[in-house]
Amino acid sequence: MAERRVPRIRFKGFEEDWEQRKLGDIAEKVCEKNCGMQYSLTLTNSAEFGVIAQRDFFDHDIAKASSLNGYYVVHNEDFVYNPRISVSAPVGPVNRNKLGETGVMSPLYTVFRPHDINANYLEYFFKSGYWHKFMNFNGDSGARADRFSIKDQVFFEMPIPFANRVEQRKIGNYLQQLDTLLALHHRQCLTLAFHQRKLEKLKILKKAMLEKMFPKNGAKVPEIRFSGFTDDWEQRKLGEIGSVMMCRRIFKNQTSESGEIPFYKIGTFGGVADAFITKALFEEYRLKYPFPEKGDVLISASGSIGRTVEYTGEEAYFQDSNIVWLKHDENVVNTFLRNIYEVIKWSGVEGSTIKRLYNDNILRTRIKIPTISEQEKIAHFLDGFDLLLSLHQRKLEKLRQIKKSMLERMFV
């Protein structure tokens, strides 16, 4: 019994054997010359970029205008074989002109025009390696090591697996859609990398500005200062301007995996809550016990100590002792304090193996503060950096979600 000529993977509904036809049966060699210099767009066939304008590939025209008269005319949807070999095209590439315009190409290339076959299907056949075996058996590298040599007559004897036109179209369309998804994914990766680099540069720039806009050890004024401010900054302990506050303790049996009010523990601080409390308990504790005011700067006191989140007034509750804030007097504004926390050296913690920020560490920490008006000026300037950082962070998150969606659609 003869072996059936069918692919290993196939769309449902197709069962008949495939035929095998010669390339010369479904395509004709193009021998049309550029008589009278009718076309001036000179094309090349790149293994990486496909059929492309010569000036786009080389940054300038290689061919002399006087020689274009003898070049082959390549219409839109024509196919071109380039005998130049490379790592990605070991027998030379075959590509399709999808530029939407007619150009001309050197007679060193073989141009052919398909008929009675789906163009997408034929294009993806030449993107596979199935035809390489025929080329290697019937041709050779020729006199030049960078060129593959095969006679036109032999080239058009190449066997082409031939499904019915409906199956051809289905295969071609599927592979084209996959290519589109891959291209989109590649662009998203490049865009993602660009925004990631931009975000990192902004972080570095803000860090540099923080170091110059706050006095260094022993100095009473910063390196960079807004005009109109000349007074020395005053050194104070945080305990002299405020006291450490925290929410009332919430026990595990008071939480649930879903509910009305998010409860942030140290592991979800600054992220997405995975525990909740009831609205009734929140209202009771918010009124009876310490609770941050809008604008207060929350501090992580364990784990990655010193991380900060501005409380914006949302209904949420925070784990006692692990998430704290400074209830301070009118000598400092929260927006300025938030930036101080980014460069602060906590008392008794620097150089220590202690992974906890105790109340005493916070209260004994020294900071230098200017007048309220200078604090507000500095905070307003640095808020611009924070806004840019936030915008780029959101853009990155959106791109990551798009990338995740792309991957889910590309792999089944």
C-alpha cells in the first residue's frame, strides 16, 4: 500500500492526499526587462528583511541608473530568489514583493510569478526548510563561496507540496496571523524595554537630585537650592517634631479572603491586599484608635524597612507595628517628609543586621529641615519626578499586561 502524502498536523475537515507539483507548474519565470527605464525603484532581496528598496537596505542606491535598463521588472506579489547564502538562508532566500509597488531587480536574481496557488501558502513554504534538500541535491555553492549556484531549468523542477486551494488558504492565513502576533509581541518587547530604561534613568536622576537638594553630613545647606532661600537648615530629631502612630491590631480571625475593606499587611504593603475586614470593624477602629490622615506617609517597619506609601484617603486598614506613620507638628509638611524618607539614614539601623524599624529608631533619627516655604518648593519640584515615574510605571504595567495577553494568544 502506497504511503499517504499528508502533513503530520492538519486542520479538521481535510482528509484527501496532497499532490506534488513542480514549481514550474504553478509559477512562471519573469523575464520582463525594464525597457525605456520605465521603473526607477531598485529592489533587493534580504534574508532578514525580505524584498526591500535598495536605498533603505544600504542607505543609498547601489545600482547605477544607466544599468537599470537591463534589470528585471518585479511587480507587487512577485517572488524573488536571491542566490546569496547566509547563516539564516543557507541556500539563499525566496521572498515575496509585498511593498505594494513595482520595482526592478538585478538579473542575478530569479523572479517568478505564481498562479493557481495561494500566495500566502507558497510564501510560508519558502520560509520553511523543506525545499533546501532539493537545492542541496541539485545545486552547489558555485565558484563564489557566498553564492549558491543552480540552473533556472532545474530550479523550476523543485517539487511543491500541493493541497487543495481551501486548505492552502487556511494554512497561509493561520501562519500569517501567527507572524502578525509575533511581530506585535516583538514590538511590545522593544517598547517595554524602552520604557523600562526610561524609568530606570528617571529613578537615577531623581536620586541624584535628592542627594544634591538635601544637605550632606556636616553641611547646613544643600548643593542645589532655589533662589531666594539663604537660611541654614535646622537639624531636628523626628521625635522632636512628632510621634510614631499605628493602627489597632487586627487578628487573623477578624480577616477574610474577600470583603469590604482591604487590610494591608507588610507583604502586600504598596501592592494588592489579600485580606479584608468588615466595614463595621473598620468604622469602629478608625474612630476609636489612631488612623492616618490623608497625606500622611506610611512607613514599612519590617521586611524591606523604610518603604513609603502616601495615604490618599481611601478606605483601607494597615497592619499594626509593621506599618507606621509619624504624627508631626506644623514644622514639616508631608510632601517634603516623603522625600526625606528616600534619603534618610535611620538611627541604629544603618550597617546593622536588624530587619526591623522600631519606634525608637524612628524617633532618634535626625533630619535637616528648611523653612516651610522652601520645603513646599522642593516638594513641588520633586513631585514632578514622581508624576513622571508614576506615568512610566503605569505604562510599563499596561505593556506587561499586553505582553501577557499576547503570549496567551500565541501559545495554546
